[in-house]
Amino acid sequence: MNLRRQWPVLVIFIAVLVAYTWATWHYFTAPIPGGNDFLTHYGAWEEYIRNHNSPYSEEAALHTQRLIYGRAARPGEDQNRMVYTFYSIFLHGPFVFIGYALARAIYMTLLQAALMAGVVMTVWLVKWRQPIWLAGITLAWALLYYPEGRGIILGQFAIFGFFSLAGSLYLLHRKQDLCAGMLLVLSTIKPTLVFLVIPFLLIWALVRRRWRFLAGFSGLLAVLVAVSFIMLPSWLSEWVSRITFYSDYTVGQSPVWLLTRSVIPALGEVGELVISLGLMAGMLWSWWLALRPGGAAAFYWALGVTLVVSSLIVPRSATTNYVLMLIPTLWIFAALDYWKPLGRYVLLAVMLVSFTGLWWLHFATVVGNQEQPVMFIPMPVILGLVLLLGQRWLRRDAEERGIAL
């Protein structure tokens, strides 16, 4: 590669990013307040860096609430407390030294870049050779689809979690296991995204003897945890406390909770437990199919099942977390595109219906600026049914096109 020839491209790319960020700041983040998910990080780390109070403290929570509401949060409102691991300071801390509107614009640009990079890597992983026009439609769909579009506006870290997982899989496929393990650590900043995915990948690496992946993940995670203890010795106990009482100060429930408490209240707590255990059992069965000898073609199917189950049973759900399900979704899109003779037409119809359907449902049900619980249900349920009913089709597609890890 001739580096001299790459410089003009790099300069143009940076100039476009700067111009796009400036436009985002000037026309969106400066005149329009918002980005509460990012503001939670901004407020908590501002309190830590400037006033030396723990990001998990009451002082940090009150500071953030005043930034968001102009007052302390009232009963029933999201208290926007810091519930991410302490080492998220290395990602979010530097933004504190920039005015919020500009920091939010930069963060939104980085989220969109991470999303596009994750989509490109996933498309490569599932061996989806697209014409340019279809690649453009796919990128536009991914950027504007309800979970991702809303996540960008709110400044939701989950998009970085998607980039982390997609990038780790990409590096694993290229046999760069050490870097793959290190990149996956980024997703642990928000553990609810990957609380089932991480065990699956670590067990997979153990069974497949991918020791460098395990070393990269555990080594970097250990360093970040150790540095966190040096910077704030009490962070772990404070973070665990915030996680333990998370349901007391935030909004949003898991789809299984909504089914057993709102849709069919007769099911109650026992029904929630039974359904959750059933989903977990099905997930473990998918793991066995992927981990057994000769099960490589089932890897992405098992990963998709794991992402769906985690979204269905996680104690507190958020539609922005569904961005990680882009990985199995894009694989299904690729399989549809290769299904002859009508596959591409079906694919375009699915893109159109899914895009318009979720946004329509949001605007039809939203109360004020608060999305309603019904938004948590369609995507994981529909994707789960496709993975379940289309298991043989998808695994055959993986075998025929060599999609394996």
C-alpha cells in the first residue's frame, strides 16, 4: 500500500467528519437539548473529575438530574444514575472537558461511525456480496432503524457495544485472537448487553483452544479493573449496589416481565420464572449445537439465540440495546438475498416493513417523550421466531456459504 496515495483520502475523510460534527452541533445539539443517556455519563464523570465525588454517589446523581430535569428527579421518573463499570471513564471522561453541546455532537458522530463500521464488518462476516445500491440501502436502514436511530439521538453506549462484538468476531475470523479479546472488553462497560454473550464466547474459545482470545480478554479486563480500584477503591461495591437496586430507580421492564405481569397477569412471578428458565434451556441447547465437534456452522445461529434470550429476560430492557441483534439480523438479510428467485424482493419488503412498522408503533403509542413497553416486544420476539422456525434454513445457508467461526 502506497501511504502517500492514502494521505489525500485520509485528509478528506477527517474533513468530512469535522464538517459533519460541526453541522450536528450547530443545527442539532446546540439548539435542541437532549441526549439523556450520554448526559448521564457526562454528569457523573463531571462530578467525579471536577468535584472528586464518586460517579455512583448521591451528589453525582443529583448533579445529573439537575442537568436533565433542572431539579431532582421525582418519584416515577428515571433517576439517571450511573450504573456502568468505573473504567468507562476512559471513554466518557475526556468529554467532560468539552462543552456539553459539542461533546454530544462528537459522541453522536462517533456512534454513527461505530455503527457503520460494525455493519460493514458483519456484512463481511456473513459473506454478503452486495451491489453498491443495496449496500447503501443497508447502511441507511441500519442508521435510521428504530433502535439505532433512537440510540444515536439519546447518545446510547449500546452502539459501541455492537461495534465491540462485531469487531471482536471480525478479528477472530481473521485469527487476530489477542486483539479480538481486548476489543470485546469494551462491551463489558455495559454488562447487561453481553451478560450471556460473554460466557458463550469464553466457553467457545475454551473448547476451540483459542487461548490468545482468552488472554486478551482477561488480561485487559484485569488491568482496567485494577486501575479502577486505584482511582476509586470503593467503586466495585458502589457499582454492585447500584446494580442491585437498579429496578428501584429506572424505568423499563423485560419483555418476559411484561408478558407475565401486563399481558397475561395470571402467569405472575411463577410464569415469568418458568418462561425464563425455558428460554435459558433453549439457549444452552443452541450452545451445545455450536460447541460440539462439527458444529461450527451453528455458531452464528447460537449467537443470535443468545442475543434474543438475553434481550427477553434481562431485568431492565431498553430498545436501544437491541442494536446488538443487528448481527443475526444482517445474516438473515444475507440469506434472504441469496434465496432465489424472489429473495431480494422479500428482503427489501422486510426492510421497509420493519423500518416503518417500529417507527409507526412508537409514534402511535408514545406518551410525551416516553416510549411505551409495547416497543420492547416486537423485535426480539419476531427475530426469535425466525431463528427458531428457520433454524434448518439458516444452518444450511451457513454450511453452503461457509459462514462459520
